[in-house]
Amino acid sequence: MRAVERARELGKPLRAVGAGHSFSPLAACDGVLVDLRDCARVIAVDRERKRVTVEAGIRLHALNRALDALGMALPNLGDIAYQSISGATATATHGTGVRLGNLSTAIVGMRLVDGRGEVRDLDQESDPESFRAAQVSLGALGVVSQITLQCVPAFHLQAREGAERVDALLEHLDMEVDGHDHFEFFWVPHTGWALTKRNDRTERPLAPRRVWSALRDDLLYSNAAFGAVCFAASLRPDWIPRLARMVPASPPAQYVDKSWRVFASPRLVRFVEMEWAVPREAAADALGRIRAWLDESDLRILFPVEVRFVAGDEILLSPAYGRDSAYLAVHVYHRRGSAVWEPYFRAVSEIARELGGRPHWGKLHFETAESLAPLYPGWEAWQKVRARCDPERVFTTPAVARLLGP
């Protein structure tokens, strides 16, 4: 509350920062910056209803371990766990699984300090419109201090990973998406290959990878070796089509482990990323258009295109609002610069927009409030909540105004 009061006195904006993982400049601020890293406690546990209240700055990797000790887990997670829970939910971070929503759908209660310095406790029962606005808010409604999450009993996942021909995969894509709890794949540009991940809930006992196998797969192959290949490709882009053939060469893997260990992996190779959510039924079309554009372009891209699937929801600013969605993420090695990633990302943006896509709030994109508003049926409802929570726009920086309006 004091920080909000101080920002108002100074006439400066206030932003909260979690882990600083986001690619978009949502936390950038020339006014008051509230660092939540020390706000990382588990505050309350409701074992009967499987609900946990945590401080907003807790990192996902710490939250996962805390939940595991309680015999609980989140029903779904993304493939990294560096973010804070408040940052991940404010930007609608997601995993994959067409019967499961993004991380924000696990929120059942929130406490935030609004633009007047008042504490608001929000949930579906007491104020459903404000609650649905706050679940994905980009930090523009207030500083979130606590989040209550609906968890599930801890569970195991059977993981199956390997390389397949992408054209054959796309022919039965719906069967794969519907037939697994969590399915995703990565198309390797300039090749006909895709790396697949199928994760399914199981009652089988733990049978994790051996320590050496995990180190080999997660650190040696996915990070050290891939990073070396990316560095070589940044020096000699003409080598990329040949280097790309090395990416699907890692051996297949099968194992059973705790859900949170299967979901998240270390990501040590630096890159820039953009991601769009298109209607689920447009997934194959979107990927096909991206492949065709790359075939016709003189750009050479080494990073795979990631394709994941998420259930629709009713959160006003969720990219999956009102529809089951396919997310397509594109990446470029950081050393290659904007001369490579910008034309690539702009081309993918155009493809996604033509298919009714919505960009991921936490990743790079080129949209503004003017282009975003028509994409969200709940846009005006969200703006009404914003007007109540932050009438003086304490939480609106130039970057936020570009996305949400002044």
C-alpha cells in the first residue's frame, strides 16, 4: 500500500516484477518498481479442498516442491519453472493438454492492492467480473500479493519422447491431441522431422530416468550440444539446413516420474521468442503456412517451432478465451539479432492473425491496443474493471498503454 501511495505522490507509474522472465517489457518502469522475490511463502493450506494460498513472488520450481511435500500438484504446467506465480498467471502462461486450461485457470482467489491503495480480495463468488479480469491482467489492475490455487492430488506421468515424420504426424493430429493428457511437438525447420512429447497420467510406480540419462538428455543434448550447434549456425547460417538434421538425432526416451519433474526442463540456450494462440482446428494450417513461408524465404532458422494445445476458458484477456486453442511458438538464437527474428516473427504474426490468432502476453509481438481489442470479446468488460481498480492509471507505463490503451 505504501508503494502505491508513494507512486501517486510522485505522479509516477508503479510496476511489480517477479522473475523477470517475460520477453515483453511489461515490468519496465521509470517510476516505482516493486520487487516480489522475497514474497515467496506458502501462507495457507486447505487439505480437504486441495487449495493452497501463496505469496505472489514464489517461483514455480519452489511452489512445485512445496506442493509435492503436501501431496498435491498443479494440474498442468509449462515446460519451464523459472517464473513467479504472479508473473506466469498475469500473462496466461500455459502448458499443453486440450482438456486443461492455462495456469491462470487454477486461480480461485486473489488479493491485490489497487490504484487507490486499497486491498481487494477477489474470487468468483464475491465479484466474478473483477475476478475474471484479474486472472490475466498484465499487472494493470494492481499489485497482486496473494494467490489461492486449486490443486489436485500429486500424480505421476508416463513420458514418451521421440522423433517422427511431421507429415505423418499431422495426418492424425486430432487423434494424438485427444488421445493423450498432454501432447506437444516441435517441428525442426528445413527438415521433415518433428520431436514429440506424450505425457499421460499413470498409476504406475516411479521409474525415472537414470541420473546419467537425465543429465545427457537435459544438459548435454538439449542444452550444451544444441547451444554449440546454434553458435556455429550463427557464424555460418548457410550450414543451418545440414545442422538441423542433427536436432532429431537424440535417442527416444520413456520413463515415469512425478508430474512437475516431467513438465519442466532446464533451458540454458538463450533465444528470443514469439507465440500465438490460434483456434485448435487451425493448428495444421498454421504450421503448414509457416513451413511454406520458410521454404520460400532466404532465412535459415534452426530453433524448432513448438506446437501445444490448451482448453478454452472464460478469462477476459486469456488468449484461449472462448475456444480450445493451439499455441505455436517460434524462436531465434539470441546472437542472430533482429535482422533475423523480426522478419520471421512478422511473417508468423501475419499468418496467425489471418487465422484469428491472439499473441501470448509475455512474449515478443508487434500488436497494439487498437489491433488487440477486436480479438477479445471481453475487452470492454476488462476495461470497465480497470477503470474501477486503477482510475488514475498508476499501473500504466508506456509499454502497458501500448498494449491496453492509455
